[in-house]
Amino acid sequence: MPERTIAFVVFPEITPLDLVGPLQVLQALEGLSDLRTVTVGERIEPVATDLPFRIVPARTFDEVPEPYGIIVPGGLLGPFHAMASDRLMGWLKRAASTASFVGSVCTGSLVLAALGLLEGKKATTHWSFLPHLARFGATPVKGRWVEDGNVITAAGVSAGIDMALALAARLTNESAAKTAQLILEYEPQPPFGPIAWEGSAPLLQAMGGVVAQQLPTILREKPELLAKFAP
Amino acid sequence: MPERTIAFVVFPEITPLDLVGPLQVLQALEGLSDLRTVTVGERIEPVATDLPFRIVPARTFDEVPEPYGIIVPGGLLGPFHAMASDRLMGWLKRAASTASFVGSVCTGSLVLAALGLLEGKKATTHWSFLPHLARFGATPVKGRWVEDGNVITAAGVSAGIDMALALAARLTNESAAKTAQLILEYEPQPPFGPIAWEGSAPLLQAMGGVVAQQLPTILREKPELLAKFAP
């Protein structure tokens, strides 16, 4: 039986939890199924993240031309670095055209949107960027994760774990997904209950400031994309 | 006001979610407090993990001799690689003696136990290794996270996120912790509900097989520790 490879895309300034949450879930299925996980990047060299460590992907884009599935992580600035890379975007466009599914976590969906992959589809992203999806022809949906055809998108950062468990069941079976949940001892107990949404306005302003300051530099060669993310 | 540095320890074969969950939470506090996060390892070079990517820590042990706090991640084999490293264990012992708190995620608590840091204390770990803590004079407690004096230990893998939010509130205030929760959009919705504990027996056997096979090699120079982890 041939293996089904799920490629996780690595690029500068990703939020590592976006990557690691679903990767840890799906990697746990390797012993239980024909699924295999891999990370892909431009080069097999250290890539900066938004945490104080760097990540070295396992393979180059060229080495994984036709993955079975693709997951794109996000970050505050990471997705814009992804959009600025012609090599990444070229690979993603080609790979998405043959993949059985394309997924994203957090603002990774903006990268899919920039490629036109969300046009006419329901999708989600980190709460702070949700309205932006409409500028790319998508229907923004507030959900922990959203499936539409062969595209699955998760909400912000930690939502990738929930999405990956749902995806795990779809790709294998619920029993295997529950084994992954057991391995990760995933029975969350947020100590302060649900999210305090009243804090979102000041945070949005602070995050918007960082993006507004950095974006013209990161997307200097992509004016049409820069315009889409203008305030 | 001097900064308070929290050092996250990197060593071979860690489970990245153990590291990244709490690091992503505590790093979110950097703009809101005097807390700073860093990763430390033997060398600033790529280190293998149990996922298909490597991690490059930001600093060497020597560069961060007296952190304010320490967090030790776990893994199936990672903690034994940590115990086998005299440089890591020497640094951890010295750093723990001056730190305000020492924490662990998953089987990272076994590393603390091996140093005698859990003697007479209540502590937790990944469900699969919970009974082992008693062999080091600790009282095993099944909890999402367990605090005893200046030691805080989390259950398996994903529990590090919950522990870090509780820790964030203790180190700063509840409002800052809730901002971190909002940034991470942490409002979990495990798609299949609570953990299916009935799957633990076969999983324990499979994991035990891996450990039994690898441990004599990893701990070949630490016979007294090897004996503590014998079946």
C-alpha cells in the first residue's frame, strides 16, 4: 500500500504552535495507518519563528512535489513572508492542484486565499484577520475549524489541534484519532474558562500596528497583495 | 526593572508540543510584563525531535546560568537522552538551585525526578509514566498540572498549555494570562470529547516496548537510573 504523505509548510516567522499542534496529532497516526508526515521548506536550513528557536525542515519543496495533503501554518508576519516567496507560492499552487486536501491553521488561510484557493469557499482564520478573507472571495466563518470541499481551515493557533483530530478521523478512522488524543493527553482544562473577547479591541490595535509597520517591506514586490491587506 | 528569564530546555528527541505549548503562552507575555523566554541547549545546533523537523535552541547552557524559571519538556525517549547528558544535568541542577520555579511538561518531570528535585513532593507526568515518579520519592498525582512549592509539573503533552496559563497568571496577573489565551485563541473543542482511556493498555504496551528496547543504549552509562526505569 503506498504511503499518503502530509506536507507541513515551513517559512520565516511562523507561529510554531500552528505547525506543531496538528503535526503532533497526525504524526501519532504513523504507526496506525499509511499516513506519513513531513515538513517542507525552501532549504534544509534553520528558519526563524516567532518563538526563541529556529526550525530546520526535513525536506525541500522539490523533494515533495505531490503530497497527499498540505497544511499551512500561520503567524502574525509569517504568512506575508510566505506570500513574498515565489518559490513557496509556486510549489504550493502546483502541490495544491494534485493534493487530496489543503489545510491551514490560523492566518495560514491567508496564504491559501492569496493563491485563490478559497474563492467561493467558506473558511476561517485567526479572529483578528477573519474579515480579510472576504477580500479574496471567501466567506468568512467563525468556527473552530471549517471544511468546504477539499479545503479545511482552522481558527487561531491552538485550533490546529482540534482540526487535526477531526482530520485524523476523516483520513483514517475515529478510533485512530482517539488514540492520537490519548497519546497527547488532550483533555484541555483552560484555567480561566472561555476566551475573554473583550480584550480583543486593544490587542487588534497593537497587532495591526506591527503588521502596518512591517508589511510594506515584506510585500514590497507584491503591491496587489499589499493593497488587499491595507488597513 | 530587571527582566525575568524563563529558560526552556532543548535536548534530543523531545516532543515539540511539550515545548511549544507553554513557550507560545509565556512568550505572549513579553509585551505585557518583564518576563522573557529563551531556549537553551548544549550547542546552538539542530537537535532532533520526535517530529520530522529539528530545533535550533537560541542559547547554550553556559549563556543562561541563572534563569528566573526553568521548563523541561518531555517525550518518549527525550527525557532519557537528557538524563544521559552530564552537561545538561549539571546545568539543570545548578540552575534549579537558584531559580524561583522549576516546571516540566509530560515526561519532563522524570528529568526533575532523576535530579532529586521531586523528593517529597507531589508531581505529575504523562499518564503512561505516572507510577514511575514514586520510585524517586515523589507522590504521583493525576492532575492537569500539579504545584508543590516551587515545582510545577504538567500532565502529558498538551497539558503544558493549561499549566502555562496558570503559571502566567501567577507570574504576572490573570488579565495578562487571559490576553495570552486570546492571542492563542485557546478555547478548545476536542471533536471526540474526553479521552478514551480504554485505549491506554495496548498503547502502554507498545510504548513500553520502544522504551525497553532503547533504554539500555541511551542510559548505558547511568546504570542506577536504568534500574529505576526497568519494567
